Amino acid sequence: MVDENKQFAYALGEVYGLFFEKKLSELGKLQIESEQQDNKTQIIDYMYELLKLTRAGQNVEDLLLNSSKNGTFVTIQFKSGGNKKVDLTADSGLAMIIDIAKALL
């Protein structure tokens, strides 16, 4: 009976260990996603400043980054009052820049 209790306690410890390891891994992924989001925000900020220096960007009023359960989008707001939505879901930083530039061409 004592050996069975020890085995049970050991198995229970293993299960808890795996559970907490999984939870820590999920927290790490959330932190990485958060850091990537911060990078996307910074890329958008720099892109806006660079666009203001180009003819294609002269009419751009603002770039607004929106993330939701439906994906990540940037809304290009124009000085004329219009706007254009660009899907950036799963884009790398370079792909974001390319997609936004294509939307302005």
C-alpha cells in the first residue's frame, strides 16, 4: 500500500509538473506575441514618418493599427477624409511595410 501511495504521489507530481510547464509555455507565447505587437506598433509609427517624406504619402493623415480576434489591420487615413484598410494578419515586419506600400500605389 505504501508503494502504491508513493507511485501515485510521484505520478501526481508528474502531472502537475506537466500542467505548470504547459501554463508557463503559454505565458511565454503571450509575452512573445505582446512583444511582436509592440514591434508592429513601432514599425507603423516609423512607416508613417517615412511616408510623410514621399509623394505617395503626402495625402496620408495617419496609420492606425488595429488588432482583434479577426486579425491585425492597419487603417490608412487620408487627409481627404477617406481611408483604406490593409490586412496585416500574420505579416512579418517587412511584409507589413510591403503591404502598406502596395495599398498606396
